[in-house]
Amino acid sequence: MNVSRRIGIDYELARKMKPYLEKHNGNFGDALKEMIASAENYPLTNSSAIDKFLFNWMLAHVEDTLIPDDVLDGLINPALVNSMSELEDYLERRFGELGWGINLSLKYDSNVFPHEVLMEIRGSHTRIRFVACIISQYLIKNLLSIVPLGIKSITDLNDCVKVELSRSNKMEARKSLIAFFGGKEIIKTINNRPDFWKALINRHVLSNYNMVTVHRNYFEDLLAGKVPVGEITIETLAKKPIREIPLKEMLLLIKEVYETSRVADRVDIENDSIIVSHGYRTKDAVEKLKKSLIMLLEANGHLYDVKSTASMIVLRHRSDALGRFKLEGLQNKDGRNFYGEKRG
């Protein structure tokens, strides 16, 4: 007598088996064998069998951190991947085994040596951001010696992250990875000189952020009784001569440098005008700050009218014909500024 038996599979197991069934064209036996083999390679003790709230908290605190190469190779074994399609299949199985609830799509113009790659990852925002970092790091690391890929753009939505990569050179590829996913590389800088940074942070905290941190040349001008300009810091950030910086970018750089150095309490930008809030008590100090800003903007090729109160300096852009005439005159006065002082 033949006896029929039914085997029930719950939803979670069916979800985990889906990529294996698709790979084996619906052959349940082959799919089950591979799933068991994978479980032996990655036992439950190495999976994300951890409280989901704690797991998400851990992921949030490693966001923008590049994982070490040996950890990356342990998660995505490069010896098992020889093409983009194999990578996509491997990742689907790997993240399926981990139970992260990740939906992944890779689009590429070549299966072996792609020029363009677009990845789309859907799921929990905390997890998909981390997965995007891992896959980007893998592609840049393992294709670097063959066809270097760099990150071109990232679209970061609540339940979807899209990363676009394109052909680049080795240096720019590495830079793009740090720029988009290596925000916590600064932690390495702090760890290299912990005593210095700890002391500096403590001083800022103890003074309620009334410390001022400026370039040595800026401080030297102050000691010498000159009006400090701060061109070096701005040119370093902009990576170009101050004369070549567009005005809109220049104003944002002034805001960043003056606020983070604590030379000013706050810098507000309204169109082409600047409003600098400060806490200086002496008139001479305010006058030097005004002259410093005017000279800085003059060096950038722009004249400004300035007014001040006890705690505020307002600079408005001179775009009229008289302003242009004065600027041209400044450029022909043996390097002297609006106040008749010789620059440099």
C-alpha cells in the first residue's frame, strides 16, 4: 500500500529557500542539499541570531565605517566569485542565510569587466546602508588591479539605497570609497594622537566652546600687529587659489572656517551678503575682524560695504559700477588694499 506524506514548510524557511530553488530551477532536493551545505559553512553561531533591536543599534554605530579586508573576505569570499552574475547570486544567498531581509539588484554593462555598475538595495535603512558599503568596498577592492571602479553617486532613501559606480583610476577609486562611506576615518586620526585630541576637546568643553583654533600664519599676523586674513585655510579646503573660488563657494567656506575655528560665533549668508555674529568686547578687535573679512573677499575679487553693531558685522556685496571701478583701482595700486595697506 502506498502512503502519501505531506511536509509543511513555514514562511521563514520558504523565504530562505527561495534563492536556492531559483538557482536549481525549482528542484527541491538540489536546493535543500545546497542550503544544508551552506549552513555547515556558516553555522548559526556566525549568523545574526541576535535581538533585532540590539543588532540594528550595532549597525547604526558602525555606519560610515569601512570594515577590515579580512572581515570583508570572510563575508564575501572572492575565490568563489568570477563574474558580476555570480556575485549577485552569491550575495542573495549570503544575505538570505543571514536573514537580513535584503532585496538586491545589480545592473552592469559587462559581466566580467564592467565599466558601469548600478546597485539597488532595498530593506531596512540601517541594514541596506551597511550592505551598500560592503558591496562597494568589495567591488573597488577586487576590481582595482583590473578595471578600477569608483563611486560616482549615491541615492539614499528611507527604504532604498542606489549606488552608481564607473571606471576610474586607483587613487580616485579609493578616495571615492572614503568620501561616500568612510566618514569615520577621522576616528583613525584621533586614535593616532589620542592625548592631543583629548586635551583639545577638553579645553573646548571646559571653556564652553570659547576656544579659538586658527592657522599658525593667522596667529603670527595677530602677534605682529597685522590684520590676519586666513587665505591659507580657505585655499587648503577649496584646493585652489583663492582668486579662482566662485563667490557662492567662497561664502560657504568663510562660514565653515570662521564658525569651526570659533573666530565668530555664527555666520549667516543671505544671497551675496554675510552677517557675522561675534562676542568681542573691544572696538579694535571688531575693526580688525571687519578688515580681515573685507581683505579676504577682496582677495577673492569682490568688494563689500560693511556696517557693524556691538555684536554683529554685516557685509553687503558691491555689484555696482563704482564697486567695480574701485576693485580695478585696487588691482593697480602696488598690491595695496582698500585701506591703503600693502598686502603680503
